[in-house]
Amino acid sequence: MNINSICVCGAGTMGNGIAQAAAQAGFSVILYELNTAVLEKAKNATSENLQMLVGKEKITAEEREKIILLIHYTNDIQTCLADVFIEAIVEKAEIKIALFNQLAELNHSECIFATNTSSLSVTAIAEKIQRPERVIGMHFFNPATIMKLVEVVNTPHTNETTTNTIMELAKQMGKVPVLCKDAPGFIVNRVARSFYTETMRLVEEGHVSVEAADKLLEASGFKMGPFKLMDLIGNDVNYAVSCSVYEQMNKNERFKPSYLQEQKVKEGKLGKKSGEGFYKY
Ligand SMILES: NC(=O)c1ccc[n+]([C@@H]2O[C@H](COP(=O)([O-])OP(=O)(O)OC[C@H]3O[C@@H](n4cnc5c(N)ncnc54)[C@H](O)[C@@H]3O)[C@@H](O)[C@H]2O)c1
């Protein structure tokens, strides 16, 4: 399928990065977000990110201008007309489903709905959308402008056109798409649960400090220690993924979410985005 336009929904941590990556690949992008303050912040962040790329001589000043012009920022859903929708809104199935259904009313019946969910069942979302064969997971990693991996998540309903279009789109965006089936946490987020929860357990039990755990794991080859990474991802988002995988794995003890992270979320210590998480920013 030919993609003429992409609409990214949600201009938070992930949506903004995905929109920038798509515009850098030459696509015309609509970035839809309910919160106008978030939209404004996203616009400024993209402008600054691209300026940094100019500074590093990765793009020219003219290219920066072109990329900026390719992104149209809106909080009006009526203007969201596109061939592919990539949603990166709040991690709640019913809200994602409501959004896709609203967009389906406004758009042609062939448009594709891709969800960037970290852990919700893509199949359960698809089954609540008319023509579920056009629903797929397109799971980017943080920061979306830099990380190459994209898990493309097929449900039993996804048709070949949808899969091929999204695989191709990811490649056009300079990403490395890996096709996987819909399963709790897909592949990376399931494997990564232990990286986070087991390290938090070590801290809870008093075996190691947050700082020492990060230093040790970085020295052993990880680019970022688990606590720095959770602060980057957002403790609310990371905790929600742990809870979701735990529930979907029938509350298997191995996947039990951490009390320490639950506390951080309750205290509003969400990480970089709120100014404090496991570290202060
Ligand atoms: N943060 C990560 O590292 C990461 C990585 C991969 C995937 N994800 C997934 O991406 C999604 C977004 O995560 P995030 O970290 O960017 O969240 P975020 O909280 O930074 O951003 C979400 C944005 O969506 C907006 N929003 C909520 N409902 C909306 C609606 N109905 N229409 C339009 N905008 C709406 C919110 O105002 C908010 O700005 C989640 O599903 C999450 O699981 C997150």
C-alpha cells in the first residue's frame, strides 16, 4: 500500500519521537495530541533536536527547515486524515480503542491502525475495531528517533497488506523491523521485565544501591542501567507494562511488579519527565 500521509496520535515521549523520525524519512506527518501544552512542548523539542543534528552536521539547515514543515501539529481530530495511524497515547486499551474508532469514522476504510502499546494485547484492541485485519502493533523503543528496533506485532486477524506496509514503513524510517506474534510484552518487554524488577528487588532487599546497580550493569555492557532507563521511560509507563505482563501471565510470581516502583508512581516521581524518579533531574 502507498503511504501518502501518517498521523501520529499522542505527542508525549514516544509520539513526538515517532513523528520526528517519520518526518526525517520524508513523510508528511500530522501530530495529534489533546493537550495543547504538550503539543507546544513537542514542537519546541523537535526544533531543538533538529538544531542539534545541524550542529553535528548530520543534516543541513535547509533539511531541518523541510523536516519542520513536514509536521503539522493539531488538537483537532477532524483534521486527522491519513493512510497510517500510529498511536502513542496513554497505555489504556479502552482509550486506544475509542481513538481508533473515532478515526475510523473519519477516514477511508483501507487506512491502517498501528499501536505503539508496550504490553497490551493488540488482538484485544483489533477485535473492537471494524475490519480488524488493518490493526497491528508497531512497537518503537525510546528514544524513537535513535533506537533502530521496531517490533511489528501481528494478531491472528492482521492481513498481509497491513503487515507488509508497516514492515516497509519501518524500513523507510531507517528502522529494523522484527515481526513477532502478539504475546504478553511481545519479546523485548517480556525479557526486560527481569532486568528491571530483579534489580529493584535487590535494592528493596538492601543488597545494592540504585547508583551502584546502574554502574555495575553499565560496566557489564548495558548501555544504560535499569534505574536510569526506568527514569527515561517514565516510571508510570514502565510500572504499567509490568502490571500488564503480570496480569497476562496469570500473576506468575516471576513477573510480580515492584513495590519500590509502585511507590515512585504514587509519589509522582515519574522520572525525567517529572523532574525526579530514582534520580533528580
Ligand atoms: N515511554 C516509553 O519508553 C515507551 C516505549 C515504547 C512504547 N511506549 C508506549 O507508547 C505509548 C505512549 O507512551 P509515552 O511514554 O509516550 O506516554 P506519554 O504520557 O509521554 O504521552 C502520551 C500522550 O498522549 C496524550 N493523549 C492521551 N489520550 C489521548 C487521546 N485520546 N488523543 C490524543 N492524545 C492523547 C497525552 O496527553 C500524552 O501527552 C504507551 O502506549 C506506552 O506504553 C512507551
